[in-house]
Amino acid sequence: MNSAVLKKLGLNKVNDGTSTGLKLWKGNSDLIKSYSPVDGKLIGSVTTTTRADYNKVIKTAQKAFLEWREIPAPKRGEIVRQYGNALRENKDALGRLVSYEMGKSLQEGWGEVQEMIDICDFAVGLSRQLYGLSMHSERPYHRMYEQWHPLGIVGIISAFNFPVAVWAWNSMIALVCGDVCVWKGSEKAPLCAVACQNILKDVLKANKAPEGISCIVSGDYKVGEYMTLDTDVALVSATGSTRMGKIVGATVSARLGKTLLELGGNNAIIITPDADLNLVLSGAVFGAVGTCGQRCTSTRRLIVHDKVYNKVKNILIKAYGQLKIGDPLNPKMHVGPLIDTDAVAAYEETIAKAKEEGANFFIEGKVLKGKKYSSGCYVKPCVAEVKPNFKIVQHETFAPILYIMKYKGSLNNAIKIQNNVPQGLSSAIMTTNLREAELFLSAAGSDCGIANVNIGTSGAEIGGAFGGEKETGGGRESGSDAWKAYMRRQTNTINYSKDLPLAQGIEFKL
């Protein structure tokens, strides 16, 4: 990683005798060392947040909220607008850090920062559109309406695969809503969180905003537990595995707190006889291998009609043979590394289990060796023929493993296969048949939170609410009316008469 990039993002090395890289929160000796999956080198270190550190952060956030909620929403939006501009100035540097620390391609790294910029733009407009409703009262000379107020502290737990964008989806909307945010970024990409905070810090300082509007804490699941158990944290927005989400949901619900959960996906593309196979090529391949298969929206399953099955299979063989695997900062590479060697082990274990069930890997997977792949995190994307009832197909593995299976007869048979998994995030159909497309999008079609026609499962624009059903958690982030998750609704009735009539015609006389 170019030292100029780290310097621009405020990630200069601090020579304090305790760390070979970045050192934050001096005084705590427990370090989180960030090694790049690209080349295995140490980028820097941050210290874990102790309980005392966490308590200090929460007190600071509580104090900031009392002031921040009183600032008019459009003025809060103006500060978010300035942050969007600061991100534009730092897009190249932050995108490179995302690519190097997480391992996704540089194009995807830049794209992730662009998502942050886009959500800032969206939030600025939203700051003038936090609308309530007005309704007629049954009582004379009464007015009823509803309005929305900020919740307080929003705790954000994000995952390594989108180390900056998902935080922005939550925080930029939460900020214009009048909330304050405490962010626990992934311990696998901690420097990305620090960089985002450094950029925001200068914007907040220039606007004389109260300290504590946006805070970060660092550590493993134990630091996340501080949030989930904390009654001072009104909403916990967590992105990660279904297993993690069930724990977070149960813990926060036990204290009657609010959660917004974005969990696992097991996403499928249905390919019908009327599909445009050129679209299949780009949609399916990028969906399966982009971010090395580490997106929650990555394509895991292809459900292909038997009439076009062999054609699709031949397309995949040709396309996968052209994939270039290597340094994601090299624009000629299509696929970078997995996040770490634990992810590599999960990749190998899944392939072994699939073969035990009878999967036929016509594009074999393997761990790549050699100087070019010295980090030990590079793997070959693979494709396996399976049957829909294989147990392995029910599970999501964060790796570039694609399952392909046949369906016969009507589209209803394919939809049944697609929906027969615990997860319900993203889905797609490739067809030029209008009736098939509309059936797929109907109540009798896909049961996922996202359903696309003639595009893949991966990639989402910030204007639409993002999230899924079933074990994906049911939460919605980003666009549409997702802002309501970050606010509390209040119904108001005003009596401007000289009497006090009761609703439903009830009479009460003294």
C-alpha cells in the first residue's frame, strides 16, 4: 500500500514503541493487527476498545444527541452534504484502502466509496422530506397528525465485505434523522473505519458540531455485545451471518430494543428457455465471482431449464477459463483474494462436503500457490452440478462456489426450487417472456426482498430499500422509506374547541 494513500487518510505510522503500524487509543495493549489478504503484509494496528473506553464513548454520544436532535434536519443534511464532498476528494485513496485491506477489486473499492457518496446525496434530500401524516378527527375542532422523532444512539455493526458502504447507508440516514452513531467496524478491516472517521472528523469540526455525533469502537464480538446489551443504544443495525444475527436479535429483543438485521443470502438466478444468454454471461459470472464471492448478494445458485442447460454450462466453462486471478489493485485482474485463511478453509471444507453428496465440479476449485499468491488467500472460482435437494445447497459459503441445477416444465417449478432455502435476500430471473417476468415478481413468485429481471443478484442502487426476508433478517437499509427505522413515530391530537369530547362518542360527566 502506498504510504501517500495512508497519509492522506490520516493513517500515518506512529512510532510509540508498541506497534509497527498505526496505533490508536493509546494505553490499551491489546492490538488488532490488520494484514492485507492481497500480499499478507501488515498495514497497521488499532487497539481494542475496553469496557471503560466504551462507556466513555456512550456518554459522549448521549451528550451529543441532546444537542444534535435540536439542529433542524436540513442543517444536519448540509453537514452530510459536506461529508459527501469530502468523500469525493478522497474517493481514490479510500477506494484503494478498501481494495487493499479487504481484497476486492479496485473498481469495486471505488464503487463502494461511490455508494457512500450516493447515500450522502440521498440523505441530503431526505433531510427535507421526513414527512408525517395529517388525518381527520372524528371529534369537532380537533386536529390529528403524526410526526417522527430521532431515536437516540444508533449502534452499527458492519461486516468486512463492505467495510465502509454499509456504515454509510446507516449513519448518513441516521444523522439527518437526528440520531448519533456508534460504529463497530469489522475487526478484519479496522483501518477502513478509522479512515472514514478521520474524513468525517474534519467536516464536523468545521461545522462546530458537538463531539460524539459519530464514534467508532474496535474489537471482536465482545465489543458488539456491549452494544446489544446496552439499553442506551436505541437501535442496533447489524450486518453479518445469520448465526450472528440470531444472537443480536434475541439479545436486543430481550431488552425491548430495536434491531435492523441484514444477514445471509443464498441467491439464485433462474434461467428460462427465453433468456438472453448474453445477459446470463455477465450477470451470472460477476454475481458469482465478484468480491471473490464474498457479497451477501453473490450468486450462489443457477436454476436452469433443461432446454438451455448445456448452452449455459458451455458459457460458464468458457467464461471461467478467461478469469484472471491476482492483485485486486491491478485493473487487469477479475478476482482478488478471500479475506483470510479461515475463509480459505471454509471454501475447501464446502467443496469437500459438496463432493461427498455427489456434486460434479466441472470447473474445479483449488487454493492457488506461488509467489503471486503468497498471502495464502487466493482460490480458484468453481462451479458444481448439484441436485436441489443437496444439503450443502441450503447453506451460504462466503466464497466463489457456484451451484448449477436443472429444472423441467413450468417456471413454477424453478420458483419452488429457488424459494426452498432458509435465506431470502436477492433473486433474479433471465427471460424475455413478459408473463414469466411478471409471475416471478408476483406474490406467487420470488420470496426474496430483492427480485430482479434480466440483471444479476449482485449490486444494488441506494434509492431502493435493501434487505431480505426469512433468515436474512427482514431489515431494510438505504433508500425508499428505510429512514423510518431510525426514528420513532408519534401521533398528536390537538383540541382547539372549548369542550373536551371523547372518542367513540363516550360520555363521561361529573
